[in-house]
Amino acid sequence: MVWNWLNTNSLAIQAIALMVSVGVTVFLVYYTRKYVSLTQKLAETANAELLSREKARKVRRDELESFVRALLKTLEALEVYGNIGREALEKTIRESKGLAWANFERFTMLAAEIDGETAQQAQALKRDLSWLNDRITEVRSNRLGIGEFSVTKPSLDAREWNSALLGSRSTLAEMLKKLV
């Protein structure tokens, strides 16, 4: 009986199956297009994010390069102890820009983005430049003026001063080569 009904209505059943098949195909085509469109938007967003990160990385690298150049310029104005006398050195220190302007935390953070070696160099520079800045501050705070006198003399040890100054200049020059 069922077979008889199926045989009698086979064309109708085929038509219904065809309509369901066409419906499923239309459904799949519609959602495939939506999926392709969504995937394309995701890819464009990912590319935009990648470009944005690359641009930000370049800006930070340029900032570090500028920082290194400014530090080198500041250190160039300072004299090596021994080339001139102590009083002339102190005068040079007092007239220098000093290093109080330098944000060493930002400097080390920027350097860490380059590579491990640069990050280590930045840590050593931070230590040496902080020491130099302390000596500069010390010299400036012990300035002799009219009607004033200084009880303490700044602790400018020639070996330590030269080591910190020349070492910092050398390390900064190496960093600059990597950045350019």
C-alpha cells in the first residue's frame, strides 16, 4: 500500500525533494556569502591592526633614537676628568644641560622593545647615567657664590666619572647604530 502510494506520487515527491534541495542550496549560498564577507572584514581588521602596531613600534623606535641622540648630545658637553682641572670640570658640569630631563624608565622600556642586548645596555646606562646625574646635581648644589661658602666638595672621583661618562657615550653610540 505504501509502495503503491509512493509510485503514484513519485513525481510530487521528487518535486518536493527538489524544492527542499533548492532551499537548502539557497540557504547554504546565502550563509556562505555572509561567512566570506565576515572573513574578509576580519582579515581587513587584522591587517589594519597589524599596520597600526607596526606604525606604533616605529614611533617608539624613533622616540628611542631621539632619546639616544639627546643623551649623546648632553654627554658630549661634559668633559673627561683629567683633560681639564677639577674646577674647570665643575664649571662645565654647572653649565651643562644635565640629565634631570631624562626619563630613564621610559628609556629602558623603549630599549627593551628592540632586543635583549639593547635592554641590558639600557639597564647599565640607566645605572651609569643616574650616577652621572647625581654627581651633576651634587656639583650644582655646591656652587660657590658671593657671600656664600661651601662646606662640602662634590665627590668627583676621576676614575668613576670617566668610566661612567665614556662608557655611557660608547654604549649610546652602539645603540644608535642599531637604531639607524
